[in-house]
Amino acid sequence: MRISFTLNGEPQNRQVNPFDKATSILAEQCGQESVKTSCAIGRCGACTILVDGKSANACLLIAAKMDGTDVVTAEGLGARADAIIDRLRQNGAIQCGYCAPGLLISLVALLERAPDGDKLERQELETVLAGNLCRCSGYTALRKAILALSS
Ligand code: FES
Ligand code: FES
């Protein structure tokens, strides 16, 4: 089947198998290096993308469901991620290329969902850590950086 969708603001038209995963379409056909496959079962967050403004696990999204959607990957976040990257840097939260893109996407989705001027509660911010796992560096600096987004 052919599907059409928008990727980081650019129209796409791709020939796919309806059950292809969005991870392989985005990474292999569309060159989005930020979209990683790790667990492939929706647990780790390494493949997180925005679909119609909401965060989604690309490893659970099939091609047939991508048709007509607006997809944003970490490559397309631009200035939307600036404040988050600043907090990560200021708090020494050095994340790798495997977890960082999904983490940025999840935080952008969460922060942009908050009504204008409202600050998120600690608990809400920490939900991101449940869906975006880090296997190597620990969570102390990361938690500090994320909580700094509420102030
Ligand atoms: S690869 Fe998709 S959630 Fe882990
Ligand atoms: S820093 Fe990326 S998985 Fe730990």
C-alpha cells in the first residue's frame, strides 16, 4: 500500500507493507537516525515520536496507522527542545544517542500539553522517567534536570 504522512513538516508518500513498523519506515526509508529500535515492545521509549502532537512508541505503530498523520521526530524538534536541552546540560545529565531523542520527544509532549504558564508538578514530570529508560548512567542527574523544568 502507499501511505502519505507529514514528517517534520515535509510531505511523504511511501510504498510500504501495511504491517511495517514506523520504526523501520522512519529510520530506514526516511533517514531519521534518532528513531531507535531497542526493546521493540513499547517499554523503553527509545523509539518515541510525536504523532499528531502526542508522544507515541514508533515500535508499536504500524504503517497502515501512519497514513494521514503528522509525525515529528527529534530531528524536527528544533527550538521546541531548547529549554529541555539547557536543563539537561546545566544539570550534567549526559544522555546517549539511544535514549536522548525519545526523552526529548516525551518532555516536549508533556510540557506543551500544560496550559499556558502552568508549571508541571514533580510527579507529572517524573512520569517521563517511567516511559523513557536509561540502562547505563543512572537517574540522579536526569531527575534533577527534569525537575528543574518545573521551576
Ligand atoms: S523500541 Fe519502542 S519502546 Fe522500546
Ligand atoms: S544514557 Fe542513554 S541509555 Fe543510558
